[in-house]
Amino acid sequence: MGWTSEETRFLKSLNNPDKIQSFLDSIEYNPDYTSRSPRWVIKTGTAHCFEGALFAAAALQFMGYKPLIVDMKSYNDDDHVIAVFMENGHWGAVAKSNFTSLRYREPVYRSMRELVMSYFDFYFNLN
């Protein structure tokens, strides 16, 4: 991806998915409707869920994972986007959200459906 030496040092410090999540938890939520790059997230320390998922996918790729994102499309509400990863045949996720229940998932889910359904109780609109 052509990371600078400073970005490379930073990404090396995020050497597991939990540390990527900790970084996303530590930065400001970007309320603007934008699509900024992972490089911009590092530079500004802000992201919304889509930008956070792109950043997490890029950071996971830097660590050797496949860069995968999932868009949980909604109706009458906001979508939520997560970066997913697999360890030992199980799925986990890294995500940026103002709601703690919509963030990290340990890699314990046997299928993508199980992983996505783990967000259901916290992410649905009664309307």
C-alpha cells in the first residue's frame, strides 16, 4: 500500500486485532458523511464506522490477514460496517462505533452469519 516509514512503525505497534480495536476506541468519531482513507484516519485520529472498517481492514492486511469488510445494511436506520478476520477457523470483527456493543468481536464465531447475528440485539430499529 506504500506506507511511509512513520505509518509502518505505527502499524507495527498494532500487532493484533485487539490493539487495532483499542486504537479505534481511542480516536474521535467523525460525524461527517465522508469516505476518508486509512492514511487519513492515522493522520487525523478520527473515523466513523465505514472509515474505521477500512482502516481496520488495512491494518489487518498489514498483519497478514485478508482485508475484508462487511456492510450490515439497514432500513430506516444507519448501516454499520465492520472489518472481519478469521483465526483458527473462527470469525471475529473490529469496528468503530459510538456504541460499545457494536465494536469488537472475539474470533469465536463459526460462520459469518453467527458473527453478524451477534450484533442483532444491539443493532435493529423497532420502526
